[in-house]
Amino acid sequence: MIKTIAKLILALNGNVQKGQIAAGFAWGLLLGLVPAGNFFWIILIVVSFFFKHNHASKLLVMALIKIFMPLISSLTDALGWEILHIESLQPLFTTLYNMPFVPFTRFNNTLVAGGLVGGIVLWLPVFFLVLVLVPLYRNTIAPKIGNAKIVKVIAKIIAKIPFVSQITKAVTHGN
């Protein structure tokens, strides 16, 4: 987890395109909202590797959402219940359920359906929000953090710890 955070800080402070970071955040949101361990989640994570994005931001956002999932699972469950009970979609769901391998995706689970729909709906807003926030961070917040006296003091003290030195180097030098 420390290496993932260090890689994200390096990406935010480095030459990584803001679109790649934003796409990583959006993929992390989608993968975080869909419950892991089913065939559908596996398909999504495999498909995500075919697109160019920052994997560190994807993993970090996904991990954070998975940590806080007990707090938001009631929302995804309610959304999934609403989606799965749309009368006009019942023939489609019946057809999908009777197809080979499709039931392994657990699309008919309220958490899976709600997480998928919620992730798809929030994908673009999160992408564009992070697209706006990355330059804001790079131009205003990062220089203030890097020039703060406390950061320089802490960097000198803990620079000798191997797994922490990656983070301090990323924050203070931007490399």
C-alpha cells in the first residue's frame, strides 16, 4: 500500500498526464463499487488493463472505496433493487439469466447491479472532477507542501527509513 501511495504521489507531482490520473480514479471508483469476487468484477478489472490510466490511483481509490463500502452498501443495494425491479427490463434480465455463463456475473444481485450502475453513472463526473483537481493540486497545493518547513524537517528525519523515503522524495522533489 505504501508503494501505491508513493506511485500516486509521484504521478501527481510528475509528468503523468492528468487524464491518466483521472481515468485511474474513475476506474477505481467503478471497481470499488462492484463487489469483488464474482466473474463480473474479474471481467471489469481485466478490461481496465486494456485502457491507458494510472494504476496506482485506480488501486488506491478502489481500496479506499472497499474500506468504506459498509457505509455506502445500503445506497448501492437500494439502487440495485430499483434497477432490478424495473418492469420493462424483466424480460431482458430473464433472457440474461438463462444464457450460459451470464449468471456467474451475479448481475441479478442488488449490490452488483447497484454498484455497476452507480459506478457507470459516476465515472464521468469523477473523471472530470479529478481532471480539474490535478492541475489545482500541481499548481497550488504541491508547492506549498514541498516548501513547508515541517515537511523538510520530517523528510530529513525519516529519509533513512526505506519505505517512507519513497513518499518523502515524491513530496519534496516531485520525482
